Amino acid sequence: MNKTILFIEDEAHFQKLVGEQLEEQNFKVLSALNGEIGLKKAIENKPNLILLDLILPKKDGFEVLKELKASEQTKNIPVIVLTNLESAQDVQRALNLGATTYLVKTNYKLEEIIKKIKELCA
């Protein structure tokens, strides 16, 4: 069975790019363009992994992460934070809220991001 990844990212172009790469690797990709929809899809679909941006409309990534980890249905889903926020404070806050991995978009090539996803889904 293919692993399902939920990608919560408000930048449609980037979401499409990563989504296509993941689909080529036989992942099923669900997309959400804001935090509210992302949270709803996480509960409905229980993906194997969530890719989460922190700067999101309606509900930011920190709030989404907090709610994911507070819910019995979604608390065990690994979450990779994929964002442009680089401050140590943001990294620490996300990890404290339960993020599995924190990746800064500008510091990683797409292949490296895909590799991390594959490692966590293995």
C-alpha cells in the first residue's frame, strides 16, 4: 500500500513541485493550502506523514502542530516542518510542540527533502 503524505503549504507552486516528486516515488499526496483545511484533512485521512509549513493563512503551522499533537487521532503522525523560518527560537518551539524534523526550505535541495520523507516513511 502506498504511503500517504499530507502537505500543508500555502505556496501552490512549491506544493505542486514537491507533490509531483513524491508521487513519482509512489506516495499518495494530499494537499492543503491553509492550516484549517490541513487539520481537517489530517483528521479525516490519517496520513502516514505530514509536511507542514509554519507561515500559513487561517491557522499558522505552530497552531496546527499543537492541535495535531493534542488529538488522539493524529498525535502519532510524524510531522516534518518545512519552512523558511530559520530562527533557533522557531525551531525549538516547533520541536517542543512535537515536530519530528525541522527543515528550512532554503537550506535543502528538493532531493534531500524527498530523502528525509522516505526515511521517515520507511
